[in-house]
Amino acid sequence: MTTIDSSPDANLDSPVGRLLAAVVDWLTSTDHKKIGRLFIGASLISLLGTIVVNLVISIERIDGAAAGFDVDAWTQLLGSQRVGLVFGTALPLTAGLAIAVVPMQLGARSLAFARLAATGMYMWLGGFVLSVFALANNGGIGGGNADMVGLFLAAHGLMALGFIAVGASLATTVLTTRAPGMTMRRVPYFSFSALVYGIGLVLVMPVLFGALIYLFVDHRSGDRSAFGGNEGIATWAGWIFTQPTTFLFAIPALGVFAELLGPTFRKRTPARGVVFAGFSLVGVSALAATTQQLRFDVPWRGSLLYIGDGEDFTNKLGDVLPWATFHLVPVLGATILFLMMAFVAKPEKNADGVTIKPKITAGFLFAFFGFGMVLVGMLGAAMEPIVDLRLAGTVFGEASLVYVAYGTALAVMGGIINWAPKLWGKELELKKAAPLALLGVGGVVLASFPHYVAGFLDQPGGLAYADNDLAIWNILVLAGHGLMALTVLGFIGLVAATVFGDDDDAIDDPFDGHTIEWATTSPAPAGNFVDVPTISSAEPMLDLKSANTTGSAS
Amino acid sequence: MDALTAGPAPAPRNQVIVGTTFASIAMVMLTGGMLAVWAVQRRSVLDSGESWLPSSVTIPEVPTNVMLIAFPALCSFAQWAVWAAKRDDRANTVFALGSTAFVALLIVNAQAFVYTQMDVGVADGAYGSMFYAITGAFLALMVAGLLFTTVTAFRYLGGRTGDRELLTAHAIFWYAMLAVFTAIWFLVYVTK
């Protein structure tokens, strides 16, 4: 007599049964590639939603005098923009790509605590959906619906917990699952950036969670005297939506850019420690979050950079140091990456005296433009706190956030294109993807730079403004968000066409990669590698190709 | 083309310990962030000339001090479990884990006693809501620790006596909780 019921397989005979089985397999999978792709898919949808919010805001701003929304609606609209750019765009996109790619780069068979990471993904998704619901019902920052404000706080708490789980999983993966021979100095750039990002999430998100606990208890059960109820959310937790905290969420985007430098310019990246230091310097932005400060102002008090006596010097030094630490140090980190690109891009000749030509891929184009946009956003964010420039409270701050969030999105799209052969076995063609990259960078510049100008022209950060001359800048911003919408739609369409199309599978190493994920098949199998390779340098695939070339020549 | 040389399957490298360390860092950041806000709010109220602690509230020092004293004992028990497991001493390991859970329960009970003795409501001004927020978060962490101890004990009792990594991770968690409570004790119960 048997006591084992094997009936579940019977349902697989029908199409519906097979579909359900596939859905359940995806939703409960512990394969990091599936978790990462679910994360990325949901993030792209939330990115589209965020762009729609930005479009609505931009349409409203075309005429600064006419108000199409009441005060509650536009307050929630502006809140939705911040939530969307941070929790709907930058954070989940980078987390998803890191989860999908990092174990393959390390030669690991799986992600450390894969179920924890999957739980984190669902916590983010649930929290984001709930926060959108709360915002739609006047429950965000300064919201008038008390129940929905409570829901908004709880939803953000859920997302914070989810990202703690993701951060711990990523950092543990890099520290504990590397292939034999892969020392920390040999860790691929993208994986190292994921380590800094993961540690940053573990440092920052609990601080946010603590602030949310205070706000929730005070708003829900307290007398709202300590934190000011709904208005207090911006004061006590608003730092998560502002610079320089958001730089932390862009670190994996910088990692994609650094990762693609070597294969693009067909050479090893020298001074790996310097690049690692660059990521870590950007990671200093995490410390800004732990101070829970909204701004790090540099008040020169109209002194035109004059530094007076000892007391004046001490005061100004006290103002400058936090600003320099949290704004300039991350800029220095990103600048290091830029200088590394300039160094690596310098033309060189091979042993035969032929100049080595770069191999530009669609992934690199996206990553390069994304990196550039993030850097411009960082520079703008560093200017905003200088009080004499009078940029605080203008649209300048919003522009720098859009630069960073959209730039991060572009770079992550570059990463998706680059690792598409490993994730779903197809290659995205350069001729189809490159125009999207150009469209994307045009969109980001138009969606942001005009507001840098409008910030200097004193356009306030809300929806209304008095000076009609500012309308042109807002029209340009509207066009920018429109282009970004087209870019994301085009990208989703391109990805869908390759996933569901009948193109041939990509070859194992279509981009002449340097790191070990290119040693496995395209797409990578469930455990990533049939045999875990041994690593003897930071660019094992490049070593292998050099050895094969030498062997063929001799 | 030649392929990369296959290496031996990577040995587990203290994954649970590293993961628990990150969880412990997160706990310390959570408490540190909350205590920083506590200190800022307290300073703000004191600067305005008002009293931070409501005049009707008296902090019962005995149970709070007992909680502080209990934590080093709790950590000792957790470390005892590690020590015993290394010597394959099943009886001592299980007894140490049981003692850890027992002391953790005592601490939860002491916190509940503090609530009844203080007689402060969550809506009693800034102090009330912040006090319950921070001590409530601490209690949630204690419950998480109790669950960790229970899971560790059941895995050990279930026959995974070679899983010493989990026992070490379990001890790390409670060391972090010692740091967390010491900070809460000093700022909330001593500095008042």
C-alpha cells in the first residue's frame, strides 16, 4: 500500500494547469534569476507609473497660475513623485538587477538567503502598492485622511523591512559565496557595488523604520505633539526622498558602468582598488541618512566666501564639513569612475601595432548615459545647499532627484541588456537598443536640466509660480518626461519581443566579457554553473581568451 | 576554446553568522536611530523649559536594572550553548538554550511589569508615544530573539548537533541585544 499521493502532476496535462504551475513556480522560486527578474519587471511598471505622475505634474505646471487640482491633490501628487522616484524606481531596479546578476558573477550556485530576498521583494511590492493606494486616497505626506496616512507609514515600514532583507542577502552573498580563488580584490565591479549598496541598505533602512515607528505611533495612538502628525512625515522621514541619501540607491548603477568599461575598451581596468574606493566614497551618502537630516546647508551669510576671525572660521567650518562629507565625497567617488573611464578609453595598440578599437554595446551606451546623468544629479545636489545660491525650496532639488533616479534607471536598463543572454538567453540588438539609449538620455536631460535653470530663476517647488517666463522651462520638462515614457515603453517592448520572440539563443559570451558569468551557458542553468570555476585573476575570461590566442598562434 | 578549470564545490563560509551579523547591525541601527530622535526631542522639550518626564510618572528602577543585569546572564547562557556544542555535550547545550529562552522570557515579563508600574499612556504627550514606540520596538526584537532561540533549540534537538554555526549566530544576536538594551536603559531609564 502506498501513502503517497502523486495527483498534482495530473493537472499539468491541461494548458491552464501548466500555466498555473508555471506561475506558481515563478512566484515561489528561490532561483535568484527569477526573483531578480520579478523585481525588475515590477520595477519597470512602477517606473512607468512614476513617469505618468511626472507627466501630470508637468502638465499642471505649464500654466503656473491656473490650478487644475485642489491643494490636497497636488500635495499628494508631489509626494507620489518622490515615492515613485525613490521606492518605485531607483531602489527596486538596482535591487532587482543585483539579485539577478551578482551570484552568477561570483560563481555561486545561489543567492545567500534566497527566500529572505524573495520575501523582501514581496514586502517591497506589497508596501509600494499600499503606499500608492494611500496616496490616491489623500494619505501621503501632509495627507488629510488619517487612516490612509497610517497606511502610508505602515507601507513604507514594510518596504524598509523588505530592503533590509534584500541588503543583508546581497551583502552576505558577496562575502560568503565567492568561487574558489576569488579574493575580495578579484570581485567584479558590479558585485562590489552591490556589496556597498547592500551594506548601505542595512545601515539606512532600519533608521528609516525607526522614524516610521515613531511617526506611526504618534499619529495613530499618540497626541501628535511630538512629530506633528501628517505634517511631520516630511520633517522626520523626508530625508529618504532627498539627496544625498538617494546616491546610495544609485551605487549599483555606477557598478554597471564600471563593469562594462573593460569589455567595451577591450582591456583590463587598472587600479581596481581605486574603483572600489570610488564605490565606497559614494557609499558615504549612507551616513547622511543615518544623521536623519533633511539638508546640510552651507550658510555663507552673504559674505561672498569671506572668512573672518576665528569664530567665523569655526562656524563656517562647522557648516562646510557635513556638506562636504555628504555631498562632495560621493561626487569624488563618481568622479574617480569618470577618470577611470577616461584612462581606460585612451587608445592603445596591440602586439601587432594595430589600434584596439572599442566594442560599443547597447548595454554600455545605456550605462554610460545613466552614469553621466547620476553624476550631473550629484553635482546639482551639491550646489543646492549653498544658501547664497537661494536654490532651497525651488524646483532645483526635484531636478537633481530626477537626474539621479532616471539616470539610475537608464544604467540598470544597460545592465539588463548586458546580462540578458544569461537571464533569458537572448541578445538585444545594438541597432534596436541604441536609439532607445539616445532617446532616454535626451529625455532625462529635458526632464531635469530646465528645472536647474528654473531653480536659479526662483521657480518654487510646488505646482504654481507667478512668473510666466518660466513656462518654457516647464514645457521642456514635460517633453523630457514624455521622451522618458517612450524610452521605457520601447525598452519594455524590446525586452518582451526577445523574451517571447523566436530569435536564436544568444551565444555564451556575445560581448567578450571578462568575468565568470560569461563562462556558463546562455541562459544560465538553475544552479548557474555545471562546475564552479576556479578563479586566478580579476578577469578570468580575459585570461582564458589570451591563453587561447597565444596557444593558437604558437 | 579551453574552458576555465573547474574547482571544488565552495565550502560554506559562515553564511548564517554573516547574515545574523547584518541583522544585528540592523537592530543596532534601528535602536540607535530611535534613541537619537529621543535625545533630540528630549533636548527640545527641556530647552523650552518644560519637563520631559511627565510629573505623574516614576520610572521603576528595580525591574529596569534587573533587565540590564539579566542580559549579560542571557548572553552567558547563549555562549554556554556554543561552548557545550563544540564539545558535543548535548545535555548542556539544550540546557543552555532553555536557560537562554527562560531569561529572555523574564526580560519580556519585566518590561511588561515596567509598563504597569509606570502608568503612562501612549497619548500622554511626546513622552508617552515615544516611550511606547521605542520600548515596543525593543519588545518586538526580544520576541524575534525568542523565536531564534526556539528554532535553534529545535534544530539541535532534531539531531543537527553539528550545526554549530547557528549556535554561534544565535549568541551574536543576543550580544547585539545586550548592546541595544544597554543604550535604551541609559537614555530612557537612567537619563530619563
